Amino acid sequence: ENSVFFSQGGSSIGIDKQEPNAHASWLGDKAWSNVNELELICDGLKAGFEEYAEDWRNWYTSEKPEETALPEDWDKKVSDLQKMCMIRALRPDRVVFAASSFVSKNLGAAFADPPSFDLAK
């Protein structure tokens, strides 16, 4: 399920079955839909958004969320792939950076860093 979510995103829960977005002032409806979908692989996430809303807002608005600890000890609760799913769901602009970090951490920097390029060769 994690890899399916990462590759396709959240789309199976209809808006009519979701709770209203209580964080609409800082979290878009698409991101809220994704949080509802993430609940399927990250049990308790929606409750965490309610209880630690300010911490989640700070993470969401951080410059580099892929390098920022998730609120409420979620870094200890989720795998690296699940964290990438969270980033894909909430901050799709940072997915490339998160994926590069994931590959570097799990396969090695040689797989994530581009080879050097020398025009003289």
C-alpha cells in the first residue's frame, strides 16, 4: 500500500466521506484529502492533526520538510517510505528532494548523486 500511495497518491476516499477540513486556513483541500487517505497506512494521523495542529502547520510550512522531524514522534512511528508518502501528500513540491534522500539513505549516495561531468573528457 505504501508504494501504491507514493506512486499514485490518495484518491479512493470520496470527499463526501471525509470530515471537514478544520485546517483550511493553512492546509488545502487536496492535502486534507490526502491526509484522510494516509490514515489508511498511518493510523492515528488525522487525530494527530487535530491534537498537534500547530506543530503540523509548522512542519507543513517549513522550508525543507523532508529534513524536518515530523510532529508528535511520527518519525519513530513511520518507515522512510511512509514519510515520503506524507511528503508527497502534503508537500509535493519537495518529493524529488525526499526521494533523493530516501535513495541515498537506503541504497547509498552513489545511487542518488549525479556523476560528475567534465567537458574536457
